[in-house]
Amino acid sequence: MKKTLVACLVSILSFAAHADNPLYETGPGQDSSFVRFLNASDDKLNLINGTAKVALGTQNDARVSRFYPVKAGSKLTATVQAGAGKITVDVTAKPGEFITIAITGKPNALESNLIREAPAEFNAMRSSVALLNTDATCSSAGLVGGAKNASIFEAVKPQAVERRLINPVNLAVQVSCSGKPAGKSVDMTQLQAGERYSVILWSGKNGRQAFFVRDSTS
């Protein structure tokens, strides 16, 4: 059977129904990497494989699928569609790698960018926070937060990600682009020890915006 980008994907979260929609069966146990899709466009997206189809919305965490295991080392393919526009995405993941496939553009001009994370340090006593910059016009994204607006990240390039461990605190953050605020502040509330989070910067028809998600995995 033809290998696909989410060939080991068992389901993608349906945000409207809060239920899993099977897309592909999982293969046998092997070295796994993890893949998710991010809708960084202004339109709803569909991920399609044969007769299976799942949707990504346009409201904050509805834009992002869970991370799902895929077979490392294999070339994988998927189709992404918005309206009449569609693109094919290919990727080969390294063992343990986390990949966010960010879809940008308009239905007639969709683009995909692979944002790769190497396996990160885990600490059950701390929280793992990342800043993903999907805004091609922001050459240097940053993140500050906490009572003293301490710097968490600086100079994150477009289509790139930086991650670090921080204490599990009640946290509000502000994303910046070249030192200027980008979008509204983001209230991450109480971080949980041992959990992964992503703050995402993207640019749409209403300008730069930012939101956060908890990086859940299947």
C-alpha cells in the first residue's frame, strides 16, 4: 500500500465534535517520528487520503492537529485542500523528530513548510514551551512573559521553531516581531509539569496573530 505522510496516523482530532476521525491505520511498532498539521491560512483545510477526509478550522487550537506517530525514514505523502485549491506534501522524518507541517496562502496558492524539531530534553518537573514562527514576513520573532516580561525566545526565524524548559507557572506571554508586539497577548494559564506547549505566530488577512496549543500526542 502506498506510504503516505500520515501512514501511521490513527486519527486526527475533530475539534467541532471533540472526537477522533480515523484517517490511516497504524503500522507495526517501529522507530517513530511525530507529525502534525497546522492551518496557518485564512481558510478551512481538508486533509485527504482516498475516501478519508478530516478538517482543520480557523479558530486557534482548531487549526492544529495532534502529533501522531509516523514511520521514520520513509518518504510520506499527503494531499491538503482548501476550496478548489490543493497541494501535495512530501516529507521524510528522522527517528524521534517532531514535524509541524504549516499550510499557508490562499486556496489558489497554498504553500507548505516543514518546521522540524529534533528530539527535545524531557523533564517531568518542568514544562516544555516552544515558539513557532510561520510568518514569512517576520524575520525575527520573540517571546516574553511572566510578571517581569522576561525574555523566553529571541530571533526565531520564519518557518522555524525554538523550544525550552521552564517552570510550570501561570503564564501570559507576548509574541513580538523585530521587537514590536505581534498580535494580542496570549494567556497560557497554568502550565502543567511534564507537558509540551507551542505558541504559534502566523499572519492572515487581519494581520499578525498568535495563539497557543498543548502539544497532545496519540
